[in-house]
Amino acid sequence: MTSSALSRRRTTMGAVAVAAAVVAVTAGSGTVSAAARPPQVTGDVRVDRLLSEMTLDEKITMIEGSAEAAATNQYEAGYIAGVPRLGIPSLRLSDGPPGVITEQDSTGMTSTMGVAATFSTEDAKANGTVIGRDARSLGQDVVLEPFVNMDRDTSSGRTYNTFGEDPLLTSATGASEITGIQSQGTMAQVKHYIAYEGSNNVDVDSQTLHEIYLAPFDAAVKAGVSSVMCSYNTVNGPQACGNAQTLTTILRDELGFKGFVTSDWGANHSTDSINSGLDMEMPGNGGPAGISIPAYFSADAVKAAIAAGQVEESRVTQAAGRVLSEMDRFGLLSGASKHGVTPENTAADEKAVLTTAQDSATLLKNEGSALPLDGKDLSSLALIGPGAGQTIATNSGGEAAGGLLGQQTSALSTLRSETRGRADIDYQAADDLTGTPVPATALSSDGSPGLTRTTGTATSTDRTVDFTTARGDALPAGTAASWSGTLTAPTTGAYWLNIQSLGATGTLAVDGRTLTTVGGGFGTSPRYGVVHATDGNAPTATTDGLANGRTQVQLAAGAHTISIKAAPDVSGKPVQLRLNWVTPEQTRADHDAAVAAAKKARTAVVFVWDTSSGDLSKALPDGQDQLVADVAAVNPNTVVVLQANQPVAMPWESKVKAVLDTYYGGDQAGVAAAQLLTGAIDPSGRLPFTWPRDISQEVAHDTAHPERTTAGVNGTTTYSEGVDIGYRYFDATGETPLYPFGYGLSYTGFRYSALRTVGAGDGGLDVTFKVTNTGRTAGTEVPQVYLGAPDQAPAGVQFAPKALAAYGRVTLGAGQTRTVTLHVAPRRLQYWSDSTQWTLATGTRSVTVGSDERDTALTRTVRISAPSHGHR
């Protein structure tokens, strides 16, 4: 279903529903009476008629998650059973972002932070279109994305999944993604409402709530989002999923939201939260495997609450009606429901992923124009790191679709292909993520080589644990087995022990301590039914496509007990299971081989990755910091390709010539990286967050304000900084970051000139200027408009020193000049006050245009006056 079709459906929904009702009535009697019409609950006659025919139990079915039958289950995150008696189909809710997550493999998409780094609403919409289209292909109705909370604390566990720290960038990106998702007939569920930046309990003032944390949800509502997910935290006292002020007064009455509100999984804490505005509870009696959470919206609980006078049945009817209204809006009540699984449109999907990966890559440093690589570089190039030889598509497992291994061409392969073999590339993994099978000489059981396998009551001995389809000895589908015995370490040192699987989860324990469970989303059960190749804790699958669970463990020379368990998943595929290792000696040899290759090469490109949450106090995993330092020490022309969704410490930054942050580019990450390195594509991504020099510079790590930390004081985080988060806080405190918000270099240069401002017809401001490409190659610039605080702020109102007010992208050929106009919307000129609501901030304000938040290429002042006088 196209976006315009959805729009027409929404605006004409009432008329169409009335017409349908008239047909239904006149077919039987020939006349229509007012008494024959159902009681009006939603205004959608089709839905209201269904509500009038539903029992209380059936209405509760529409607001309480349940478990889907095994015969049809796609192991999505949530499920509403529907009412077959009345032709109401079931509803599936699939997790994210990014991508669509079920038991099926699906498109690996550029990380959300990467989407934000494009500063492109077109790219965001295209990503949404892929998500919506894939959801339809995979038989899903609702996708639990986009994630539009603010990146307030870069070290918090989930903020890498946001669109960054700025409310305007987040709002525009999220709204565009919603438009794309819903253009495919898939409902989007925007999350997590509200002020959920990692803290469990939050106190936030009204102005800050509206201008910062509510802004992306306001944009989502304006984009027609079908549903909203409320969050785990408390907001100014009440739980977010039972907060009448935020769910009803603000979301419904103020923003005009018409869809349904769903609890995050386990975020509902009472039955009477339905009175506050919660419409659907998840997971209730269902949800992903391994979750067991009280069902406050169960039939028994709701009926008891009604009997006790705590809940009115009319409110249950209203909640069910909101769900049904959205189902009708998307055609699910009139034949558009699709729960069969059909092939994804891989060609269209991957085209969008490639474009986003290209547009998101952010060039942080390029000393001496080290990039792009020229012919001399390619004639003697050392390519180092597992991310060069394999595609590290996504930020490992969790809520991101892991991708399609068949679509993941590595940077190494792409460079060799696109240079038609003319490049002389020495590839060294340096860090062997896959390893080799632990040999029989290191395994024993009851005095014999190998481990004892137990399957049911039968036992046997396996010299190695290496059962794969490629070897032709994978175990039969459905096999549950365990292995036990002794692992003998030949020398003392740090060993990588890897348990690798497909078709089953694999659990590894040494000396009685469980090291890892590969493919176990919750406990030892696959979260989405099957073990995907990308479900390991390694940044990518093994080189032969198994899920890879790695643990580095210090072992003394000698014997250690070992046990391995395999538990089959629901895929019905053969059980593949392997125990691999990388010995301390091999680890050192791989590292030394990489450094030796770098020393011989003219240029060395090191691919490094980080799957942590952006804690600048932590080193990159797997000794990668030392690897970069050692390579840079022997090769002055060292380039680093960084895969990170949040700021990381770079102790080697001053020792390398160039740093290119590619975030996680999805299935096409390797192709995009190669094209960016050679200059086939100009890097045009811009940082959607401020990159601190030290974590103490961030608002959530200010030691003078412990109440602002994610841990808070007495369990409560107070946003006492108000509207000054991210770059606003750096400006307000005079801190200098390593890289500012909006920052990113290009392979060419740009000049700004001829700034003009004029009042726009909608009450906003049009900012016009010229951009000239001053270099010798084509490139894309991302001009940004920042609005300063008014010279005389109203009493009791806070303004950031400077705030993003508009942005755009412009691609220019060498020497080309283009006139650009960016529109500052009226809301950017306003502030929130509970007494006057959105109010124009009059007075003199600065308008700055540049390539990042700290760039002042063009600056002028404007006087904002009452609407009748306009702007000058």
C-alpha cells in the first residue's frame, strides 16, 4: 500500500466505513434506520459494529498479548490472537531496530546511528520502506521501531540504537522512517515513550520534556504513526505505562494521537493502567521464548478490576477499538492481512542499504589527504582486521536483524574485484574470530582421546566436536546432545574458546563455569525460534557461516573439565556444532603477521570494531588498540576504518593518517567501505552525536551533578540540565569536544557565501546561502543552520546557546556553486510554557550556517517579532 493510499484511507475512513455499513444493512432489509447503526465508539462504523458484537473476553483478546500456535509461529516479539468468529485476524509484532526479526533470516540494515549520520530524510524513508516491505514479506503486521529516544548518555546500554542527541535530527529521521514503513502497509510502533535514555526513574521539567524528549514523538504523530510503545521508567513519579499525564493529557489531548499504546515487554505494572491510557499489554501470556511476566490485562485480571469498580468496561471497549481502528486503517479487516512468508525483495532492499552505508560513513581525520587510496597505495596495500575479510554487518545480535550472509561481500573482495586484480593486497586478519577445531590431542575422556557424547541414554566418544554440513557429518535435525571430558591446555595463557552452532543452541562450560551460550537469546532458548548465523557474541559469523560464541579465558597448562550442550531449535535443520580455539601462540603469530605485512606495505588500512555502548574509559575489544598502535609504529601511512555507533577512545588517533567511521553499514558494509576507501564515493556522513575528549565532559557524567547520571541519586535521574544535552551542554559549559556534533570531512572542500534570511509564509524563517565546491572532485556537503538564544529570554524560560534549526544535503561537481535554501520551521522559533504552550520567542537571535555545530562560516542576526511584523 502506498503512502498516498494510506493517507486517502485515513481521511476517508469514516465515509468508507459508513458506506460499508449501509450496504450490510440494506442488503437484508432494504432500508437503514438509525437504530440499526452500532453505538459510536471510534467513529469507524466497521470497527464500531465489530465492538458491538464482541464479548468482553474477545475485547480483552485484542489488548492482551498471547502465544501463537507452534504450527504458524514465526517467533515474533508479540502476538494478538484476533477473533476468528468475527473475521478479525491475528496481529504480529516484530522486534527491531533495525530490520525485521523473526525466525527467518532478513536484511541486515545500516545501524540506526548510521541512518542518522546521513542527515538525509530520503535515506531514512528508504530504510523505513525496506523495513515495512520486509515485514510484509515475513508475515508481520507491526514493527517495533523507530527508536527515537535521545542519546543523552553515550555509555548507556541502548543509546547506540537511537538517532543521536539532537531532537530535530531525531524527529525528522524518525518521522521519515515511519512514512517509509507505513507506505508498505505495515504499522510502525515508535518507542520508547518517554524520557527513556537508560534511567529507570526520571524527573524532568515540562519545558525540557516538550522541547527535547517529546519532540520526536510529536513528529511521529504528525507522520501518522499507528502505535506508540510506552517505556520501563517512571516519569515524574508514575510508571510511563501508567502515567495519565503523559499518555492522555499530552499524547492524546495535546498531540492528538489516535492510534494505540502498547507496553514495552513487561513495562505494565497494573490493570488500572488502562485508565491512564495504556491500550495493549505485552507480552502478557506470550512473547519471545523464556519471558514470563505477570499478565495484568488477562481476562481474569480485567474482569476482577471491572467487578471491583476499578476499571469500566467502556474503557476496555475503547482500547480494543483503538487497536481495531488501526487494523482497519491498514486494511487488515478487509483482506490485507498477510501472515504467509514470501521472499524478500532482496535487490531493492540491498540497493537502499548500500546507499545508506555510503551516505552515513563519516570521515573524522584525513591528514595529508591519505584518503582516498590512489594507485600507488593499491599497488602495495596491507589490509588488516577481520572486518576487512568478512562483513561485520550489524552491531551483533539483540534487536537488530543480523542480515543475509549471501549478500555480504567483504571490503577485501570488493577491492580485488573493482581493481580487476591490479591491486597488490596482503590481507591479514590479525584477530582470528573463527579459530580451528580443538584437536583430539587436547581432549580426553576416561583415558581415551576425545569427549564422551550423551544422546538420550546412549553414549559414544567423539575425537573432536566438529559437526558441520560442509564436512558432511552434521547431526540429525532435532538432536539434543551433550559432551563431557577433559580439555588439556598445552601451555599457560589466554585462550579463545569458541562454541559455534546452527540448528541448535550451544553451551560451553570449562571448570564448572559456563562461558557462553551461542544462539540463546534468553537463557538457553533462541529468542526468535532459531539460531541465526549472526546470533553469536562475535561481531560476525564464522568464516563458514555458523553462529559464533567466543570467550577468552586464562588457562593454566594442564587438564580442565569441559562440557558442551546442544539444544535443537525449531528450524528443523541439521544440528551443526563445533568447538574451536585460538591458542595464545596463534594469537601472537596472527598479530605479528599483520604488523609484518604493514611494515612491508606502502599503506596499511586497519579495520577495527566496537560493540560496546560508547564508554570512553574502555579499550576496543580484542586488543585492537594495541594492534593499531603497532601497525602505525611500522607504517606512517596507516588508515583506520572504524565500526562504532558511539564515541570510543582512540589512543592511537594522533599516530594514524586517517580515520573513517562507518558505523555498522548492514549487508553492504564491505562494499561501501571499499568504495569509500578508493574515492568512488565521497564520504558525506556527519556525526549525530558529540564525540567527547573524555567521558567526564558529557552531561550524564558530570561529577558535580550526580543527579544527572544514569544511576541518579536514590535511584532517580533528574534532568537538571534542562534543554542542554549533547552539543548544547558542551556549548553551555565551554567544553571542547574531540569532534563536534554534525562534523564530517569530505574528499573535496566547500565554501559558503551570500547568507540571506527572510520570514516564511508559515511563520518560520527561510535561510538562503551559496555553497561552492572548491575542490577537484565531486562531493556532498551537509549544510546546517543553528539558531542562537534570544538576546532577552523570558523569565523562567531556558534556551540553549545554539540549537540545530535546519539542515540539508547538496551534491556539487568540482567548482560548482549552488544556491541553497533551508527552512526553519515555526516550532524552532518557539519555546514551551505550561501557561502559554508554544510561544514565539521574540527578540534578536543569531543565525549560523556551517558544516558542523562549531563551524561559523556564515553568521548574522535576525530580529524575531510578533507575526504581524514578520522577521528582518
